[in-house]
Amino acid sequence: MCKKVACCNDCGLAYEQFPCDMLIPDDLWCLISDNHDLGGLLCPNCICKRLVALPQVTGVKARPLYGDEDHRMQDWQIIEQWGRRVDRLEREKQLLHDELNALKSQSDGPDKPPPIPAGPKPIIKDETSF
């Protein structure tokens, strides 16, 4: 985590290292901010992660806040890449969740394999039988 500088509340990335500023509507920001108000700081990547986690959000109009025309295009491309990356991670998460549930249901079902036998019991001789 960074100290004494403005940082993303989630990942700790220093503000100076943000690739761009990202502006989203205030009502959405209030849904994802820590105190559900207009305060706080999130990098664009963490903004996207939090927005994806909201079931009521299906799309967001966002825009970078600085840079000339070339930089703005690069910023939009970065935001699109982040969005695609978050979407891909969400799909992978769902696939892993489905696989885990399938494995759990197999182990709980009637086809559950029998327990592995412990093997022969050791023979314990009485100390007096030497």
C-alpha cells in the first residue's frame, strides 16, 4: 500500500500511476464508493471491477478526463481492455464455480466411491509373551 499520497482504495495504486482519470455518473459512484457518497478514490481498473459486481449495472458510459485527442483514444482503448479483462475474469470465475459445484455434487451423489480401506491391523503382542 502507498503512504502519504492519494491511492486507490482497493489496490493501493498511487494516483500518479493511474493511466487516466475515469469519470462515471455520480449515482453509480455512490453505489461503488466505500461510504456510498461522492468521496473516495479508485483507479479505473478497480472502478470497473466494482461496477461489474453490481447486478443492476449492465453498461456504463465512462470517459477519461485528460489528455489530447491521441491520449483520449488511448485512454478509451485502455478502458475497453480493462472492461474486456474484467468480463473474461468474471466468466472464468463462473466456470470455476460451476466446475466446483459439479465436483461437489458428484462426491455427494450415489456414485460416491467407497472409502479406502485402512489395511491390515498391526499385531500387538502382549509384553509377557516374549
